[in-house]
Amino acid sequence: MIRSGMIDRRTCLRGLGAALALPLLDVMGWQEAKAAQTYKPPVRLGFMYMPHGVIMDEFWPTDAESFLDSPPPAVESLKPVLDQCLMMKGISGVPTAPFNGAPHALELSTWLTATLPDPAKRSEINIAISADQIAANYVGAMTPLPSLELATMPQNWKENQAGLNEGYYSHCSYRSPTQVVPAETNPRNVLARLFNQKGSGSAAVSGAASPLDRNMLDLVLGGARDLRRKLPSSDQRKLDEYLDSVRSVERRIAAIEQRQKQAAMEKAGLRRDHRGADSPPIEIKIPDGDKRSEYMQVMCDLNVLAFQTDMTRVSTYVGSRPNGANYPELGFSDQHHSQTHHRGDKTKMDKVAKIVAFNIEQFAHMVKKMHSLKEADGTLLDNCIMMWGSGLEDGDKHSRENLPFIVAGGGGGSLKTGRYLPDVKGNQGDLLTTLLSCAGIPIDRPVGIATKQIEAIKA
């Protein structure tokens, strides 16, 4: 029951063909609910992936005591929020036998399943439901989107190792043992899912939004600003910050679209002012020379908006797939995969170290933004569990004894952060099972190879 003068969290603009979810505002009554011990912000669970492992000397802290003040080079970008993070060494991956010749198919497909593919059905998708979808099955009915799957690169890598289905190279989310969950690579489509009801389904159109879509977004934002007059000053500031974020994301997407459209027209030999029917369609991607950081940060900001508005409580972001990725903005065009086979070559190792630091920097961008957003009597990050990691420890040796993981967020008070644990005994299934439990997801069976929960990371 909503008191007079208060608004429901799902208040939205109707009759426009679009909707704008709102962040948690004081006027929604959470303070009264908290006083009555009837309200607690929901815990959101997110995963962000990078392939090919790390340069271990650059990633692992040398000392647990100095972790917060002197982080290793790879995680330097997280220093402002390291007290909100947890690093742990000693999490082993799934043993690869009988697929020892398929490290890159296994590094991503086992990352959230902690399970090997069925060796009797190698050419088919047959593995296990992933941890993110276990969570989505439980909390998905409470939000407009059960889960949000994002990727930087198309999930269509063609390769065959050990006879395994090529889908294992590009997917980490599995709705069932035999059904992958495709990820969205176009930020415009993600924006449509969050703000345009017509674009919220799996059949959302590819490419850029039409001018009508942008006009609709303008109308929705304008309507939300009309709400501002009814809010106390604290909520006005919060709403202003939120609307500025929405508009900033939309403008950055438009800038990427315009830049890539111009590049496509120049490649086709057309003038910039060409308006003919043969004008190339806009399909946002990351061509050679484009800024991967700009693209990834837009996707991260969309993830933050989805959590901030409670559009979903589960997300997965494959920052890049195994093979096929390069990073020209770092000053070199070598593919990530090729440099990981460095055999001790310092030049190649330095390039891998830069790629790892770059990917963690994008994760840090998302975590810092969550930490800056007030929610209830804390921050959005306080009510999130964000896991960054890779499915290999060392891309040169394809080792999996100490998989790199960083967990950020307090999980609603369930995690004890600001620590480096150098000798955690467990496997990736144990970690996933623990994080699901900390997120409040009932666990009726362990995830994959799990045998226990890792109590050391809990508050």
C-alpha cells in the first residue's frame, strides 16, 4: 500500500510507448520500511570475463598486509575501491581431461558452469546450467529482465578443438545443459531493452535506433524531469544524476554510431553528406583502430543502469572471447592470444600485462560507478557481488591451478572485502556456490565440481 504523496518504485510514464525505470528514491518509502524492518535492498550478481589468464607476477599481490596501499600493477586501477574488493589465490579450475587439447573451448564454457562438456556428445552443446542462470531462475521473476547477457565481440568464433562444438568458445551462460544464452553486443539494443518496450524482447532489431526511438527517449526523460518537482532535494539530486547518466550513455552510443557510419561511408567511397538508399547500415562493432575502452565502458554503464533501476539482478559480460581480440589503443595490434604464448619473451609478456590491466580498468570503471551511487543507507556496490576473472591462470602454459578472480561489492553485508587471501583452498565451483549463497540464492546442489562453500570470504 502506497501512502499519499509517495510513489511506487515501478512508477513509469505510460502512453508514450516507452518506459523509464527509476532508481531507489527516499520518497519511495524505504526509510519507513527500514524502520519497520520490512525492507532490504536486493543483492545484484554480476560476472565479467577476460580470456587467456594473466601475467602472474603483475597480478598477484606480494603481501596481504600491503594489499590496499600497494596493489600489484594489474589492479592499480581498482586502488580507490580496493577496500570494497576481495582477491583470493588458490581457486583451481575444472580438470581438463579428457579434453587436454581444448584449453580455449574450456576456459569460457566452464567458467560459470564449473563442469566439463559431455565427452560422449562433443559436437553438441551439452554441459550444465551456469551460475548466472541458476540465479536468474530464482530472482528473474522479480524484475523485467530475468538476466542481462553482454559481450564485446560476436559469439561466432569458428574453431574445433578436441571435436568440441564451436559454441563453447564464445558462450559462458547456459540456460540448460543444452541451451546457450546469446549475449547482446550492440549497446543500442541494450538501451532499447532498458527503455523501449518494443525492443525488450529477443527479437530486438539490430543496428542503430531510428529517430523515433531517440525522440521517445527524449520524451521519457522529459517526463521524468516533470516528476522532479514532486521530490525532496535529496531525491532531486539523485534523479538528476540518474537522468544525466542515461543521457550520457545515449550520447556516447550515438557518437560511436556516427563515427563508425562515417568510416563505413568513406570505405564505400561515399561523401559524409550522402543520404542515398545505398548508404551503409550502422552496425556497432569494434573495428581495427576503434577504442575498445569507449565501447566497453558504455556497456558497463548500461549494466550499472540495469542494476540501479532493478531492471535485472543478474548480469554477465564477456569482455572478449578466446582468440580474435586485439587492442590497438594500447599501441600495438597483436592479437591477445598470440601474445600469451610468450615463452618468456619480455616484449610479449609486457603486452599481455597491458591487456590484463586494461580489462581490469574497465571492470574498475563499473565498480567505481556503483560505489558512487547512493542506495538506501549505503551504495549500489554495497548491494552487489561483481566477479571479474578468467578461465586460465597462465595463457602460455594453459594452467588452471590458481585462476585469477576479483570480487567487488558487499553482497548486502554477506562478504568481507578489503582483503587478499593468499592461500584459499577450493575450486571454481566452490567459489560460484559461495557467491550464489551470499546473493541469497537457495542452493539445492553444488555448482559443478563444488564440494563446499568458501567460508573465508564471508562476512
